[in-house]
Amino acid sequence: MAASTVTNSTITTSAARLDLRVPLAFFAIYVLWGTTFLAIRIAVLELPPLFAAGTRFFLAGVALFTFMCLKGEVRPTAAQWRNLLIIGLLMFVAEYGPLFWAEKYVPSGVASVLEATLPLITLVIEMLILRQQRIRFAAVVSTLLGFCGVGVLLLPSGPQHLALLPCLAILVGAITWALGSVLSRSMDLPKSRPLTAGAAMMLGGGILLALSAAIGELHPLPHVSMRAGLALLYLIVFGSLLGFTAFVWLLARMPATRVASHAYVNPIVAVALGYFLGGEAITMRMLAGTAIVLTSVFLILRPAKSSA
């Protein structure tokens, strides 16, 4: 009896430790990721966008990859490096390059709402292009509702209308991220998710820095204020090292749909921060478009009812 009590106590203690890490990880992808949109906006107002994005992911990727290697994780094979390069191109170069550039012209709150369409785009790719899911009427309606919300956001409304090209760039980047995330499920990648994330960030960040140098972003060298420097440091530490590590840690322990719920929390955080700290205007059209998009994402990500 005593042995049973000790065992139960040990299990309870272990569960408590695990439960504490879960809310902390969700805090990282809900709140920390939500704050990165304003940090990007602050950084790119002074720093060249590809340089800022490349610095963020290259430094974070090198730090995470090196740390996991020192812990004894098996390094990627040649075939895995090739797949990691594809992931880096799709999920970091083609996604964050356009996003950092677009935030020079689009409020951070709007950028976060456009990024919230990721689950919708992922579903479209899985259903219509890769045929990995059967076409469901409710999913189609929810997806169309979400893109109607995007349409409301992009509608011209006098002097406060959004720049169309940067908004489209964000959506194109979201498509490449969704494609990369779907393809990664069938790719030969390292078993360690943090190692995979670090390697992909390192490769993607390196390519972004090379592109930045190729197009002459650093000629002349930009002046970096303390504010922009701190914003970039925040993106490296909290957005990438903590945020992405928490994301891949959660993906290894619970359903992807539950982890993807950050898509309808990030915009709320980003819009609020943009308004209270960034001085970004909020119009009724923005609120309506945001509400429609988030409702659509909620309908897509909600758990299916079990037929007991």
C-alpha cells in the first residue's frame, strides 16, 4: 500500500511538472508570437527587411542547432540537409522575407490577421492540391468565410486603405509556409524537432542574409537605433529561440490543431499592442475583417465532435 502511495505521488509530481511546461509553451506561441508583429514593424522602420529577417533567424538557428548538437543529438544526413534546405526556403525565406518587407507599409495588427489565414491555406493545400483530406462542406464554407474576411480588410476605404501589394506579399508568404509545413510531414528530417527547427532557421536565415547582400541592402550601412536593435534582439530571443522551440515542443506532444490555435490568439495580441504601443489606427472595417477571419479559423480548428 505504501509503495502504491509513493508511486502515485511520483506520477502526480511528474504530471504537475509537465503541466507547468505546457501552459508556459502555450504562453510563448500565444503571447510572445503575437508580440513579434510589432517588434518586426519597429525593426524594419530602420533596418533593411531582408537583413533584419536574416539576422533574426540565422543567429537563433545557429544558437539552437549548436545547443542541440552539444546535447548529443545526431546531426542531419546529406539527404536530411537537402530537405532542411527546402524547408528553410519555403518556411523562412519565402515567408518571412515578404512579411518583413510588407510591415514597412502595413500595420502590424493587419499583418497578424493576414498571417492568421495559415490554417485556412493549409487546409486548401491538403484538400485540393495534395488530396490528403477529403473535401468537407463545412471546411469549404469556413475557408470561404475566412477569405471573405481578408477581402473586407483589403477593401478601399478612403485615405486609410491598405497597400495592396504588401498585403498580397504576406498572403503569398503564408502559402509557402503552409506548403512547407505540409511537405515536412512526409520528408526525411532529423528526429529531434528542436534540431530540425534550428537547422531550418539557420539555413533560411543564411539565405536571407545572402539575398540582402546581393541586392545591396547594406550599402550604405544603416544607422541602428537602440529601439530597433532591441526589437531585433527581442525577435531573436523571444520570437525565435523561445517561440519556435515551444512550438516544436508542443507539436511533439499534442494534436497539431490544438497547437495551431495560436492563429486566432496572435492577432488579438498584435492588434492590441499595435493600438496601445504602436499608435496604429483601428477602423470598423479592420475590426469586421478581423472578426470574420478569426471566426473562420476557429471553425476550422475546433475539435470534431466524436460520435460516441
